[in-house]
Amino acid sequence: MWPAVKYKLTEATTLFNMYRHVPVAIITSAVFMATTPIASRGADEAQSSAADDANKSNNPLNPAPGLNVQDQYNPKLFNTDSYTNDLLLRGTLPLPPIGFVPVPEILRLTVPVSTRPDPGGGYSTGLGDLNIFDIFLLKQEGTMIGVGPLLTIPTASHDVLGTGKWQAGLAAVVIDPSPQRLFGGLLQWQTSFAGDDDRASVNTLTFQPFFIYNLPQGWYLRSTAIWNFDLRNDKFYIPIGLGAGKTWRMGNDIFNAFIEPQFTVAHHGADLPQFGIFAGLNITLGR
């Protein structure tokens, strides 16, 4: 059971049964963080370099290619005993200014492998809807600003794992980095424009704040829980996260393992996450 939280015996039993399904990505991240060497470099220059690596790895506007394996596990939902899970496979690719585009771009593709309760009983697991956005880096010095289009493609292998709709919208990112911390946010809005006529239309807004506080030797504290707003159905939930991570170098590449428990502090609607665990491994590729 989680510290400082008292559950009745029946609720504790339910939670125990759900926690048996904690995804491997979460456990792997915890192992990476626990076993990575914490040898002190003993120099301000080394500490500055470690903080810079942490900022690069956590900055969605960092113009470097990257590969991420992340997992969002929600073992406790409001008004139900079910759980959900999303294994997120992400790749980012920077592009230089080309032709009529005078600024650099960052392409990000997210491939989800999701688990959801099935209306017929049990759970369905499979491919979810693909999401891709193209961010134009409008400002790269000081406070960084990026804006661009996004597209969600209805590739879900089961109805409960996706919307059945093509969706388009906009993504906007503002990041303010410094040696001590990285603050900012990622806003995404999208609405459906085509797809299965038997499925409901979609209109959603998400906001992901970034609060990263750098500690010595590549360690850092983080809070990056995503706020979700279903504008069509008047549903929302706002989680707050508090976790930790560790960055280290292997050659020219930066590795970043993290784990972040998240608690929903406000919501409207049923079957929404009450508690979640966000964990993963980000790899920023050197060039």
C-alpha cells in the first residue's frame, strides 16, 4: 500500500491485484535509476555539463534526434475497478530550414500500445491511434518557442483503443531552460474531420507542464503530468506529478531514466484516472 494513505481491506486487495500488472517499462526505469553510478565529479564544470544533459533530454524543443520508451499506467480510475495502460514508443527528428520554411523543425511520432477495459469483459491490448506533430522553432535563444500542426491517424486495432476518427489540430511549446531548472509547457488541441461515421466526433485539449529541477550528478526532480480536457463531452482531469530521474552519457548519447507518480487533484466525469505512474527511458542521440 502507498505510504500515508489508508485503504480499507477490500480496497487494498483490489489495488494489490492491479499492481501485479505494473508494466516492465516502469520496473526497468526504477532499476536504471537505482543502479546507475553516482560518482561525484567534484567540479562545477562537470555539474554544469550534467545539468545541461538533463535539460537537453527533457526539453521537447531540443533540436536533436531521440528515441523514447515511456509508459503511463493508471491502476486506479474514478468510479470503476478497472485500470488502463499506454506504452508510448516515440521518435523525434530535427529538420533544418528547407526551401520556403525559414526555421528549423522538429517532427515527433508517437506509437501507442494500449490496454483498455473491454465492454464485453476483460481487457483489450493492441495498437492505438498514431500521433504526429511538426513543430516550427520560432525562437531558439533564451525562452524557446515552437508551434506547428498535428495529426492523429485512426490506426487502433480495437475500437476501445482509439477514436476511429482522423484528427487535426495545433501544438504549441514554450520552454525556459537554465542551469538550475527547465520550465515550460506543451499545449495540444485537435478535432476530428473524417473517419468512421458510427463513431462520435472528437474535440480535445491537453496541456503538459514541465517543471524540472536539476540536482547534482545528473539527478533531477520532475513534474510533467498531462492535463486532459474532453471539450465535446464536458469531461476533464488534472493530475499533478512528483517524480525523479537520472541522466548519464554513453558515448555521445544521453540516457534519461525516470519515474513519476501522479495524483488527480480535480476532475469531472467517470472512468478517469485517479492515480497513475509515468515512467520511461529517453535516449537523446549525439551527432
